[in-house]
Amino acid sequence: MTIHSIFKNIVLSTYRSIDLKKKLIILCIFFAGIHTLNAQSSQATANQIMEKNKALKKPNLVRNSSVLVVFNGLNKEVKEFNVFGKKYGEQSRWRFIFTKPTKMGIIIWSQPEMATIQWLNLSGNIFTKVASSNMHSSFMGSHFYLEDLSDHYLDNDDYRYLGEEVVNNVDCYKIEAKKKKDVMNVYEKKIVYVRKSDYFIIKVDLYEKKGLTKILTFDKIEIIDGVITARKIIMSKSGVDDKSIVYLKEVEFNKPVDDSLFIP
């Protein structure tokens, strides 16, 4: 008889000898342990997937010209703008400059473990700092919030693996990202769909306190200078046909960008 068989017989003999109440307690403890192990495994898997997404190549300098198309019911608005971005260590700075039909812009500073700072440039060289309580405001009348322009940092959320799902014929990992209690964010949680082939995120379901409100989709995906890039970004309102689409027309990575662009 093997040691495993002997141990098994001892456990079964002990289990048979105790009363029903104690048996129920043992079973509860056993299944609670299994649940805990599964939860820990799920969290580890989710964290590993998101770490691989974070590790994807990103540019230090960004320049692009884009078109924003906003659909509200039967109304359609088209706006053109340029984007400049630069990394300063762990901090990212961005400048959006609208050229048509109106001229205005926004400067964004994002950094881990710090609240994002944004300034609106409404006319001339006058910049107004955006209050953190206004991050849910619309960006240029679109379905994007000002919050959506900020960089996302891995440590801002707790992650849970939800399985796999096919999105637009693409095999994806499905991850729940729930914001941590001390993090200021418009969204309570997100369901993130990570492409299995390269760990690029192609869709995000966005939940606020009232439930699912918006769906962010990345499309027309290309590799530009080694960087996986979505040339079409769609923000859709849940339950209706209203949406905003950003088309990246011209994209340049790691080309010189003037530092003065990021100073309000």
C-alpha cells in the first residue's frame, strides 16, 4: 500500500468518525479554501495578461493629425485636430490642438500615483485648469470624456480573469478591471478584451455607478515603427446609436516635438 493510500484511508476514517455538524464545518472550510485558491489564481492570470499588455512597445514621442466625427441622432459633426505627445520619465504630456471648425486645445499631464492635470485652451493663449470633478465632461462635444484622454496606469485597478471571448472574430482574454478605492476615476470598472495573439486591447466596456454607459473599440489596427496602433477609435453610447469616431490620418513616432507645446 502506498503512502498516499494510507493517508487517504486515515482521512476517510477520521471523517467517518465525526458527527454531521463537524462534517459540514469541514466541507465549508474545504470549499472556501478552493474558492480562495481559484480567486487567487484568477487574479494572478489577469495580472499577468495586463502586465504583458503594459510591456508592449510604446513611443516616447508622438505626432499625429486626426479627424473626430461625432454622431448624435441624425446630427453629424466633423472636427480636425493635431496631437503631440512626449514622455518625461514616468510622466506623459499631451497637447491636442483643434484646427477646424474652431481653434482650441488641451494640455494633459499624466503620472503614476498622481491625479492627472488638464488645462483647456479656449481662446488665444489663455489656459484654464480643469477641476478633477469635471473629468466626466465631454471632450469637444463628443462621447469621449476628458477622463478618457488621460493615460491609464496598471496599479490603478484590481484585476480578475473572466475567461475568453471572441470579439469581431478575434480571440480575446476577458478581464475585469475594478478601480481601487483610493483612485479618482469616472469609471467604477471596465471589462477589457485583450487580443490573445499580441496582448493588444481591442475593446473596453465602461461602467459608471449607473452601470454600463459606453463601449470603447479599437479598429484598423496596424504596426507603425514597431508600435501596434489603432487608426480608428470608436466611443459608443450604450443602448443607442450615438457615437464618436477618431480617425488617425497621419502618424509619426519618435520624431522631435517642441517642449513648449506642453507648457500652459
